[in-house]
Amino acid sequence: MNLDFTPEDDLFRQEVRAWLADNVPREVRPADGPDMKAFDLAWQKRQYDGGWAGIAWPQEYGGRGFSTIQQLIWYQEYARAGAPYVGVNFVGLLHGGPTLIANGSEEQKTSHLPRILKGEEVWCQGFSEPGSGSDLASLRTRGEIDGDHLVVNGQKIWTSFGQFADFQELLVRTDPDAPKHKGISWVICDMRSPGIRVRPIKTIAGHPEYCEVFYDDVRIPLANVVGGLNNGWRVAMSTLGFERGTGFMAEQVRLATDLEALIATVKARVDLARDTDIQRRLARLRAEVAALQAMTYSSISLNERRGAPGAEASILRLYHGLLTQRLGRMSMEILGAGSLELTDPEEGWTGPYLYSFSRTIGGGTAEIQRNIIAERVLGLPRSR
Amino acid sequence: MDLMPSPEEEQIIDMARGLLSKELPVDYLRWEEGPAKAADRALLPQCAELGWIALGLSEEHGGFGFGATEEMLLFREVGRALVTPVLFASVIAARLAATLGESDLTAAIATGNATVSLAVPDAGGSGYFLIDAEGSDRILLVDHDSVTLLDPSAFSNRSAIRSLDPTVTLESAVLDSGAAGLQVGGRDAEPLFRHISLLIAAMLVGAAEAVRDLSVAHASERTQFGQKIGTFQAVSHPCADMAVRCEAALSQAKLAAVVVRDAGDDAEFQVTAARIVALDAALSNAAAAIQLHGGMGFAAEYPVHFYLKRAHLLDQVGGRIALQLDDLFALNA
Ligand SMILES: Cc1cc2nc3c(=O)[nH]c(=O)nc-3n(C[C@H](O)[C@H](O)[C@H](O)COP(=O)(O)OP(=O)(O)OC[C@H]3O[C@@H](n4cnc5c(N)ncnc54)[C@H](O)[C@@H]3O)c2cc1C
């Protein structure tokens, strides 16, 4: 076991650090609206122009094809430089694009991948429905074949950045008679198609981050089906695999940075100098956040040997969610009356505190992660 | 950067796990005639012969020159098998003696010719507790800021008391004023304390994993209401939480071991964190395991409680949890 980075890795780190120092936007990221979208796309364009777009994408698709260790270095430096949240580019860069790379046709790849990398195309994810969340395979939005088109009717919900997106990863039921996992298709949906209506939904953190999307006879070319008709469940699983993968390193590094800032605040506060209760709880959190980082290193080491992330990604994800929530709650306690002022989700403490509640819901709830750990890591009998 | 054990490190794990699971199965029968007669004590010479005490000592001190990583992985197995703390005390005492240039004593301890047991101070009191100290040749007193290797005659008024951890004997004693031994304290003691915390963390990781495994096995076997209890989420989710705590504690112990071995600047930070996370893993997992075993979990014949009790014992060695937390808070990141 070792924590040594190779001389090449060190050089790489210097290169990343230098580029970020010169290019990270100085302005604060707008918290919503068209300004936010413009900001996110401009930042993506800047990374593209600098040759830093698609760090995890294979080179043949315009990415950089970095190893997991290089990706870790990138995210460590990214957090260190205070670079902005990936924002509206999340879906395209971190799971939509990778899904196309793994399952898409040449035509699908060439028409979308370059535009995602350049910050010219925003994607969103239309998986969840009002009746289908954790039990995603029960989804009911219909896609009926009509000539060389699918005609889609139904509703999606919790679609992050749906109001800004150009395209959507859309799951529809194309064979209502097949067993529930067998009749689903993964399609590329143009969000400007006639018959689509998007209604933003405000979150408890105060911004309309996600949306309801209604489909009324929306015509989607059959050529937009990814990975084959009725094969969408398998494609969706690869999407979720990417979603739960390395893109998430940024948030882990960020948690450590935030905790250290909170500890520094407490150390500077005369009124808390004797509050051993707060100090000890912060110390425990500090130990656990250190362990989260060690877990990230362990899982990267395992990936490097095995070539793919496994079910233990759920362990990391769950632990991260719970620690983020504890940090948020402690920050409220430490702020005192200052906690009454709401900040944006990426700024200060109260916004991130409220946002932290989503960390054990989005991308698979804590309970679903525990199911996965119990069944696939520990081999316990399946629960219902 | 690689936190997966290397092939050589794997070998140490396999060797230790193989021997300990065969010779020291964790079964109440092992301690039926009292801890002093348990098979652990009889196995110590073999452990010494295999080089377990001298594993991390440099070759000039008669050791094998392995690093803290191998020692950590070995002690994870030691914790899983609930080996007497005499082994841990011997490793630390040999290191102390070596640091102070006492080569004869180092050799005697490393070869198992001189046995070393553990003493901890009574918090707030003036007395001491001696652990598995009957017949030992030396006693290692581990305080929060100093470590002293003493002749057993330094302690008087020794009297046997009931031990919370039934796998060890416990005595109360007083330390004679003016008793002298080999001591390090203050800044000089820091490297030794890193080792102490690292090995304690490692043993706690082994304990946390052991009770996780017992729970998973039980939940997969036991049937109630016509189904395996592991199908109930009220059972499987606590098991998942155990797995999370094990993964956190093991990863941090591995990382801390590497940093200690490489004498990194953040060694104190990382080992203290390792110890804190591992203690929580051992205690929380053991508590959950007792619950998931139902009536069996509360029965002395079933081994889960041994791990709970050992975790409480280890917490008292070299500064209990509150002091560890205070230390970690005070450090700069
Ligand atoms: C910030 C945010 C962004 C999101 N973005 C998107 C997006 O872009 N696209 C998209 O498609 N979706 C998105 N989602 C939706 C998200 O994937 C779902 O909310 C999530 O999968 C849970 O589904 P649900 O909300 O229907 O809750 P439900 O599945 O109804 O769950 C309700 C409660 O029941 C529990 N539960 C359900 N099933 C089980 C079980 N088998 N065992 C134990 N407990 C169970 C859950 O854990 C939860 O506590 C987003 C959610 C959030 C919070």
C-alpha cells in the first residue's frame, strides 16, 4: 500500500493547478435562471478550449481519457481552486454522454458528444415519474411506435435543469405487455419537440432546480432509441453506474474543504473556546471525513485493479450523504442567529444545509443504497 | 497511490488469518477455564517465533524491517481473533526498548522470552489496572502522554478484580513512588503513540468486521415468520450500516498506516482519526450485532459480547475517546 503519486502524476497536478489558477471564473455562479445556464456553459466552453473537457471520456470521443487517479487529482485541484459546480452540464458530461459512448450509434455520438463537450448542449434526465421513483422499472410513460417514430405520452418529475435542457435521457415503456424490466426504451428526446411542457418546481433550498415534464403526443424518431428498442433497462443501469461513479469525487473533496472552514470558524470564536461538546462533535466529523477520503482512495485503488467500480460505490455515496447532513446541521448550531439568513445552495452555510437533505434522496435514496449494500456487498437475502 | 494490499501484504494477512482461525477460534470455550489458561497465552511463543513481535522493528534491532502497514494488517487479524493484549504490549514494549537502545531487552521481548502485559491508569484516580499481568516479566504502563516499561515489582497491593472483558484477567494495583522504568514522554513519545493508536485502530477494525460477519451469517440463516430475518430491512439495513462503518474504519486505518510508515507530517492527524472511527465501528457494530442476534446476542456463550468488551478495554489504552477527540480538534489540518 502506498500514497505516492508518480512523477508523471505530480507533473499532471502542476499542470492542472496552473491552468485552473488562470482560468477559474472569478465571478460567483448565479444561483438560477438563464444567467446560471450561460455561466455554466461559458465555464464548460473555457474548459473545452483549454483542453480540459471530458476528463473521463475516451480520447476517441474528444475526451481526455484520464485514469481514475488523474481524475482524482483533477477534482482535488478543482476544489482547491474553488472552481464552480458543474451545474447544468452535469447530466451531459457525467452520465448522458458516457451512456451514448457506451451504447449509442455512430450517428447519435457524432451529433451530441462534441456539442456536450463544448458547452453547446444541455442535457437532463427523465427517469423518475410521479408513480415511479425508487421502483424505477414501474415507469408508465408510454412510447408507441408510429411508422419511424415513437409517440410519447405521460409525465416525468424531478427532472433537474429540465427548464434549461436541449435534450433529455428519456425512459419510456415501449412494450406494455413485457415483464416490467423488459419493455423499456432509453431515448434521446429533443426538449423543443412540440407537445412538451415543462413546469419548474422550487426546492426547499429556494430555487426551481428541478421540473415536471409533460408529454402530449410527442413524436421522437425511432433513430433516437439508444441501445435498442425494449433494451432500455440495461442502458439505464449503465447510466446510473456513470451517475454514481467518479463525477461524485468533486463533492467528496468539497465536503472536506467545507468542514475545515467550519472548524476554523469555531477556533476563531471566543464564545466557543470552552464548548467541548461542539469541539468534540466536530472532531468526530473530522475523523469521519478523513475516512471518507481514505475510502475514496481505497475504491479508486480497487477500480484500478478491477477496471470498474462495484457495489461498494453505494457505501461511499451513503456515507457522504450522511456526513454532509451532519456538517450542515452542525453549521446551523454554530451560526446561531446567523442561521436565519438564507444563502444560495452553493454559498455560505444555510443554503448548503438545506440542500444537504437531497443527498440521501437524489440518485437513489439512502434506503435503496442500504438495500444494494445488503444484497450486493454483504450477500444478504433479497428484501422486498 | 494504491490502498489495496500488495502481494506481500496479502501474504501476511493470509498467514495470520490462517493460523489464528485455526488455533484461536473465537468461541467461549476458549476462556472456559479462565483467561489465564486460554490458548492465547500458549500461542504467544509461536507468534514470537513467526516474527510477529519483531515484525516492524528494524533489522539492526533484530527485527524484520517490515513497515507499519504490515503491522496494521497483522493486528487487524489479531483483533478479529481477540488475542490477549500481551501481544500488543510486547510489540510496543520492544519498540520502546529498541528506541532507548536497550538491545538485550528488545531481543528478549521480540523472541517472546520476556513477556509484557499492559497497565492503564484509573481515570481521575491514583490507582492502575493491570491486564493479563499474572506471571508477566514486564508491565507496560500506557498513560495519555507517556509510556513506561516497568518491572512488575513496581506495582504493589495487586489484587484480582472482576474484569468487564472476560477474556482477560484484571488486577488493581498501586504504583510505588519512585519506581523507575524505561520511559518516553512528551514529544519523544509521539512516534510510539502513533504506533499505539495505529495498532489499537487495527484491532478495533478486526473486531468491527468480526461482528459484521457474525451478523450477516446469522441474518442469512435464522428464519422467523417463514423467512430469513435478513430479508427484513430492519435487519438488513443495520447490517449495511455495519459494512459502511467497517469500510470507513479499514480505509482510514490503511491510510494512517501508510502515513505512519512514511513518517508523513499528518501522521498524528491520520492515526487519531483512524482510532476514533475504528472505536465507533467496533462499539456501534457490536451493539447492533447483539440486537440482531436476539436472545442469543445477550447470552454469554455467544461471542459477540467479547468484541464489545474488548473495544471498551482498548479505548482505555493511551487516552480514551474524549481525549482523542480533543487532540484531533486541536490539530491543524
Ligand atoms: C435534488 C434532486 C434531483 C433529482 N434529479 C432527478 C433527475 O434529474 N432526473 C430524475 O429522473 N430524477 C431525479 N430525482 C429523483 C430521484 O431519483 C428520486 O427522488 C429518488 O429515486 C426517489 O424516488 P421518489 O422520490 O419517488 O421516492 P420514493 O421511491 O417514493 O421513496 C419514498 C421513501 O420510501 C423509501 N423507499 C422506497 N422504496 C423502498 C424500498 N424498497 N426499501 C426501503 N425504502 C424504500 C425511500 O427510501 C424514501 O425514503 C431527483 C431528486 C432530487 C432530490
